[in-house]
Amino acid sequence: MSVYFTSDLHFGHKNIIKYCKRSIADVPQMDHLLIENWNKDADENTITVVVGDFAFASEERQKQIMKQLKGRKILVRGNHDEHYPFAKYFDIGWDEVYADIWMTRLADGTIVGVTHDPAKAVMDRSLPWVVGHLHDLFTLYGNCLNVGVDVWNMTPVPEQTVIEYIKRMQFK
């Protein structure tokens, strides 16, 4: 079983291409690239944790996208994921959904906080945090690792890479 982390995919969001200077022509090309990169190393046993802002698209479009993505899908909701009651996310295709903070243990035993908004990571600066929201502003800052696609070449981040980055973190 492999685990990946990603954030800020913004499937279907035309303006994100311009805002984040994504070198992509249009939404169909962006969505295709994100799906292709997700599935490249994934299989039915893969777990991918989306650290917020999965899509800026209709419920039907999100269902179509979810059917194309391999593996188990966990969502830690971001500011663009708060449109629906929790039950609706399961209808869309999520296997697990968390409000805005989730704690998990990585393969090496490290406990990490997972939240879309890095400002919430200040709640416990003794922990490493996997975050999103800030798109391309940083990869590693203090005790926060940004797994947003805009700093990871539009690709989910393998758990082993997350572990390696955590070893570089500075705790206060």
C-alpha cells in the first residue's frame, strides 16, 4: 500500500491557471494532467490524501473526476470544499472526509497534523504539519510542508518524500 498527499488541485477552476501561472492552456488540459499524474503510480491499494481544494466544479463533474482517480481517497476539506453536507462527499466518491484537521501516523511512526490552512498549524508547533492553501508560496516553512500541486509539478507527493522533508523541519 502506498500513500500520497496533495492539495489545491482545483479541478475545473479556469482562473487558477492564471492565478498560479500554471503552464496549461485550459481546464480540460489541466484536469487531464492532474488525473494522469494522480494515476501514474497509483493502483486500487493506493491512498491519496487531498489536503483541501479538490475542485471548483459541479457535483456531477466531481463525480466524473473521482471515477477516473485510482485508489482510496481521503479529503481534509479546504476553503473551496465546504459547499456540501458531509454525506454528499461520500456520494461524490470520497472514502473518508475530515472537517479541517486530521491527525495521522506516517509509515515511519511520525505523527503529523494535516490541515489545508497553514495558520492552523500554529496550534501545536511541536508537530510536523502537512498543509496546502498557499499554492506556490513555499514548499517547507518551519514545521509546515506544503503538498500543493503548484510546488510539486502538478503531482501528488509520496509518503516517503513527506517523511524526508519532515526530517528537515525546524520546530519552535
